[in-house]
Amino acid sequence: MTDSLADPHLRYSAPADAAGGPREIVILGSTGSIGTQAIDLVLRNPGRFTVTALSAAGGRVELLAEQAHRLRVRTVAVAQADKAGELREALAARYGGEPLPEILAGPDAATELAAGECHTVLNGITGSIGLAPTLAALEAGRTLALANKESLIVGGPLVKAVAKPGQIIPVDSEHAALFQALLGGTRAEVRKLVVTASGGPFRGRTKAELASVTPQDALAHPTWSMGPVITINSATLVNKGLEVIEAHLLYDIPFERIEVVVHPQSYVHSMVEFTDGSTLAQATPPDMRGPIAIGLGWPERVPDAAPAFDWSKASTWEFFPLDTEAFPSVGLARHVGALGGTAPAVFNAANEECVDAFLSGHLPFNGIVDTVAEVVAEHGTPAAGTRLTVPDVLQAEAWARARARELAARTAPAARTATASSEAPA
């Protein structure tokens, strides 16, 4: 068994905090959900953290400028090159006559930031475009607080080739939970990882009952407030499939020893079962600031990072087995993860295209995973011993996206008819 990418028993020796001062952090994806919550955590802990650089895609330039000014960062980056002028103007309006931070623009800007001087890089970018910054941070020897699961999914062998043991601290709630629960024993004593799932908005429905659900139905998550793609992934449980692959890569546990259990309350974020029959669960009220604090502060905990339970109030915690017939995505993800190579990149890219098709009414809900499975099957099995490269990943993703769009277009008329029928008045 190889060393784990995320091993809580290890104290990876990243660059020391300067003169014992605040830990220097770079936040990638600062205007998204993870980024904004990370900034809230930093601002509440000024003696512990300082942010030196921010990056964002460019859709919320005013917010990015506000963040940069409030945090007094050295550098701010925007992925959309044509937003550089707008960003400069927004910064100038806030800084007055003061010198502006350095501005980087273009698709490689976040990657450049990730390789810069700092202690920890928080990768909160959404999508597989986070792969290059992930690799850059690891190659530069930074501690990587990883919220961008896609970069690990699509580039697992690439990440494993450059990451030192324990260099990655996972920020996903499930993997942060496993990271903490694994402290309860040695790696040899681990029997099983148990990843919990809320079940999304359709828990308890059969596959037949899911055939006519609408995007509005699927976006109504009962527990978490997330972006549309992640919310739909939660409804299909594709997110759990991705997390199973991620757990396999982070902790080097075989797929057959990683189980998914439905837990509607989302209090227990994941569990570790040990060989003596003991199971350790990590539990907090649903709030991403806890996992973010683990990612930024490890090996120390950040006091009052997130709310705790009120044990004076009664509560009920439920657990149910996964309905694999209604939600086949987890089984498909296990298959894809076992295939390796570019198969996970194909799975992830095809799913993103199918989610877009569903949201636009061009694909039925069940058609998301069915279409992804068809694309994966057409992609086939990677050649044994083939060494994965970044161009391989990009080429496989481009093919998967194009093929998924073709297959979704084939079913578009039927999907629109089904949606119209389900929304028709009784």
C-alpha cells in the first residue's frame, strides 16, 4: 500500500510561517461559495491567517475587488482576460490614490498564483480547470487545501506523482471528516471508509418516479445551499460517486472497502470502521467553514470556526442503505475509478454536459447518468501501462463533452415533451 496523499498522522513540512506570524494563504476561486466562506474565516482570525493573493473566474469583478481591498492582498488574478480592465477600474475605485495590487489576467493566472510564495493554497475553483493550479501548488511545495475535487478525479495519477505524503488537506466535508476520523487508528487497522450522503431531494423515490422530475425539483436540496451543478450532482448522487473516487485516491483504500450510506440530516459527514469493529464518526451541523478551517489551519484547529451542536435539544440521526437501482451513479463511479487512466475525466466531463442539458430541458433526469454511462462505455478501457499526461486529460474531456452533447441532442425532443407533460396543469 502506497503512502496516502492525505494522511492526518503526517506533519508535512511546508514552508514555515514567517517569524511565527500569520499563515500566508492564497485563495483560488475567492468569489465562489468556498472562497467567500474562507475569507469570512480569515477575517475572524487576523492573527492566525493573512491572504496574500486571490483569483476568480471574472463573473463577479466588483466582489473580487472588494475582497482584495479588504484583505490588502499583494496580487489579484482573473481568469477572463477581457475582465482585466474592469477589475483595474473596480480596484482603483476602492483604493483611491493608493497603489493597486498586482493584477494577473488570463487562463493561467490562477496557476501562476498557486506556485507563488505562501504557506497554503486553497483551491476552491470549480471544475477540472483546477487541475493545473493543483499541480502547480504541489510542485512548488505548498500545502494544498483541496476543495477542487475534480482536479484529483481527472488527474489522479498526475497528482499522486507530484504530491508528497500528507501534503494535501481535503476540504470537502466528507473527506475532511475521514481525515479526522482516521486519527483513531493506524492505516493497517482501517477496515472500511463510510461516506455519508444526504440523499438529495429525491431520497426514497424509485427510478420510475424520478423519470419526470424537473430541474426546479432537483435544485431544491433539503440541506445544503450550493451552485446548480453541484446541487444536481447531489440529486443524482454523482457527487457521491466522485467522492468515492476521491477517497480511494486520497487514502489509498480499495474501492470495495469504501461504502456509501444515506444520512438525511447531514450531521455525520463520514465514518471510519476499524478492524476491531469500532466505527468513528465525525459530526458537526452542516457548515463548510469547519472543513475549510481544517484545510487552512492543520495541524491546529481554529476555535469557533463553525457552530457546534446544542446537546440540550433532542435530535434524531437516521441512516439508510443506498438504493443502487434508483441511483446507479455510485456504482458507475466505482467502475470508472477502477478503469483509471482518462476514464474518470470522461465521466466528469460527460456529467457536466449532461447536467447542463437537463437544466436546459434537453435531457430527462434519469438520462443524466444513463448518458454518462453510454459515453464511458464508448470511451473504453485504457491501455495497460499507459502513462497519463495533462494533454491526455484535456483531449479525453473534449471528446467526452462533444459526445455527451450529441447523445443529449438525440433525446432532446422526448425530454421536452416529458417536461411539458409533468408541468401541465391537472
